[in-house]
Amino acid sequence: MPVPAMRRLRLLVLGVVVSCLLGSPAIAFADGYSPAMSFLGEDPAAFRTVAIVVLLVAALGLFGLWRMSLVSMRIEAASHDAHDEVGS
Amino acid sequence: MTTAVALGELAITLGVTIALELLAALFFKVGRRGLIAVALVSVVTNPALNVLMGYMSGAYWFDHPRRADAAIILAEIAVVFVEWALLVWALRRTAGSPRKLLVLSIAMNLVSWAGYYVAVMIMTMIAFAAFPQPY
């Protein structure tokens, strides 16, 4: 895919993600927020603890994916090298 | 709800989601690394999405079921694209083209979403059987 088209696609995807992430709470909170019915909404300390644990777990997942991306780059580079050797 | 119960619920939801998404990923023949990436992507997005949904639930859940569905669908669309981007970042082209990974991301989320509705339906049936309504 040409570079400008790739950039346009990335911008489009980013636009969709940001719009959906902003739109979802906007729809939910249209009539105002009632924490009494919400999941841990009455207990900010508990909510904070859960949020910190979730962020740590997400960071662990991202770390794993980052390691995988390094391995993928190495696999791709090795396959390119093998392809070049066959070509020459 | 205590912190431990909330974390337990999030862990169960994550476990079920990973199982369902791996099941969907098996049909795409992405290999062992692809399956590990699918599980890690769920670890990143699923608890965060559930906390967001839980936090928002006080605003809509009981009064506006249609609005709740709309909010969930929008959040799921965002998750499909975020998971696709993470899969492409982690696997590059070692498990297939970006287009294949987009279809995989859509399939994973459809399966886990369907699984969620089936689970809710079963729990509702159990609740009605255990506590019959007086009418």
C-alpha cells in the first residue's frame, strides 16, 4: 500500500477509535451520572484499587506484546535475508 | 461490592473471554505465537473495557437498555480496532496480512460478545428458576 494511503487509513482508524471511546460515555452519561447504582461507584478507594490493578495487568500484556513484536521483527528480517540469498 | 469480589469477577470475565477468543482464533490458523498474541491482547483490553462499562453502568443500565446497548457497541467497535492495531504491532506479517488480522479481531469480539449474551441469558434463566416471580 502507498505511504499516503497507509497514513490516511491510520488516521481513519484513529478517528473511529477516538470517536467511539468518547461517544460511548457520552451516550451513557447523557442523563447524568448516578454512582449509587454503579460498579464500585460508591467506594472511590475500591474503584481506585481496581483501576490500578487493571492498569498493571494491561501494562504486563503490553510488555508481552512488545517482546513479541521484537521477535516478529527478527523473524521477518531472517526471512528477508533468506529471500535475498536465494535471489542472489 | 468489595475490591476482592470486583477483581474476582474481572478475572473470571477475562478467563472466559480469552477462552472464547482463542477458540475463534483457532479457525484462522495463526499459529502458536498468534494464539499467545490473542490472549495478551485480551489481557490489555478486556479488564479495561469491563471497568469502563462498570463505571458507566450507574448512568444507564436499568433505565435505558437500548442506550446501554449503543454504548457497549461503540466501545466494542473501538476495541476491535485497538486489538487489530495491537495484533499487527505484535505479529507484523508473521501470522498473516493486516486484513486477515482485522477479520480475526472482528471474529474474536463477535464470539466473546455472543458468549456474554449467552452467559447473561443462562444466568437470568437460573435466577428465574431459583426465585420465581409472583405473577
